[in-house]
Amino acid sequence: MRLIALIISFMVVKLMATEWDQYPVPADPGKGYEWQLHPLSDDFNYDAPARGKSEEFYERWSEGFINPWSGPGLTEWHPSQSYVADGRLILTAKRKRLSNKMLMGSITSKASLTYPLYMEIRAKLMNQVLASDFWLLSKDSTEEIDVLEAYGGDRPENKWFAERLHLSHHVFIREPFQDYQPKTDDTWHYDGTVWREDFHRIGVYWRDPWHLEYYVDGKLVRVASGKEVIDPLDYTKGTGLSKPMHAIINLEDQDWRTAQGLTPTNSELKDSGRDPFMIDWVRFYKPVAVK
């Protein structure tokens, strides 16, 4: 009986553990601090159908975007293109009927997030020339952190992009519209990996308004630090990336890609053998003082 009780106890503890426990947070929380899991973190171990979703989904997420905007280029975000099943969030795309637009999945966090914050996604890119994204955006759309922005499609002319992850950020002025993002080579991470072929972990430590650290599969690959990198044109009037932001996971057809012919064909969209954007989990941590 005692052995049975021990086995049951072990099984309960194992069930309580989260999928990401095997992956230590790679960023340093600072001397005297440790990482505390934020409740927005989601392992997607529940069901949420494309239409209607579920109560557990709606505890954390909203369908669509942070405002009524339906998306860039030929994008039209639609609730029918996102669902949760088999322990994963799935985002899909299809051609809108009698239109050249595409219906695509997008979800947005109900809670806003602030620095200091470590955030990480474990995901497998969509096998389309569309953008597979995980990012943060302020409510007024003037500050943005791009954790994951990548283009996984296997089309030959997309090969350069399929082998790279775009690790960047933006600061904006909305009226008249101005957009700054760094253009240095290190914003396109390359190590020979074809990113659509497997799940990978991509994370950012938003340490403060002037410091971002980018991690890929637990390895630090890029640091963006200082006013000359974060906001050299002073669009934020000296405050840097300081505003609360909402987390967004979505697909996009972007104008600059479409202009290069890098937009899905009808046959590509109908090809059931092409993987959707699959998210195993997403996690967020705040540093707290060690007790």
C-alpha cells in the first residue's frame, strides 16, 4: 500500500509540473533576485475550438488584436483561424472567399506586461512565406518588442528568410507617422538552422527601458542596449521602452513581403501538408527578491 501511495504521489507531482520546467530561464534576474512565474504563462494543455474557444482560453487571451485593426497587407485576423488542441495553440491561414485577402489567426493577452520581464515561446514556424510572430505592443501602438518574427516557408526564393529569425524592436510616432527599428546585421539571427523544421525556444529579457537580451534555445544571441540602439531619434522623449505592453501571437502578410512576391498562393494555402504555426507553450517571469 505504501508503494502505491508513493507512486500516486509521484504522479500527482509530475502532473503539477509544467512543460517548461526542464528549461531553466537563461537570463540572470540579478543578485538577490529569483524568477517568479507570471500567471499569463500558458502551456495550452486544454481544448479551445476555433469557434467559441473555451473559458480557460478566455482567462488569458482575446481573439484578434489590441484594437479593431484587422492586420497589415492582405491580412485579416479572424477568430476561426486560431484554436487549442493536443496541448498546442494552432494558428492557420486561408484565402477569404471572393477576395485576395487571407483570414489568419491572432490572439492578444488580456493582461498588460511591464519590465523587468523575461518572456519565451516554444514554437514551430508555419511552412508558409507569412510571418509567424510573438511580440509585445503598447496600447497606443508606439512601443513594440519583437520576440519572434520569422518566415518559415519552403519556397526557394524564401530560403534566406527561412534560415533566419528577426530579433528586433520598434518605437513609433503616430502623427505624422514615423518608425524606428535597428537595421544592423545582428537583428537577423543566423546559425545554419532551418527554423520551420522543429520546435525552438525564442525569448527576450526586457530588463529595463534601455536594455533587451535575445535568447534562442537558451543561448544569448543578441543584446540591444543603450539609447543609441533603443531610441536614437528620441521618439519616446527620453523614456525608452517603458510603457505597459500586451503580448500578441499571430500570423501576418506584410506589405514589404508581398511587394517582393513573397505572399502565399492559393495552392500553398490549400496544401494540408504544410504545417500551421504551432505553439507548445509561452511563459513569462518577473524577478522577485529572494526571501
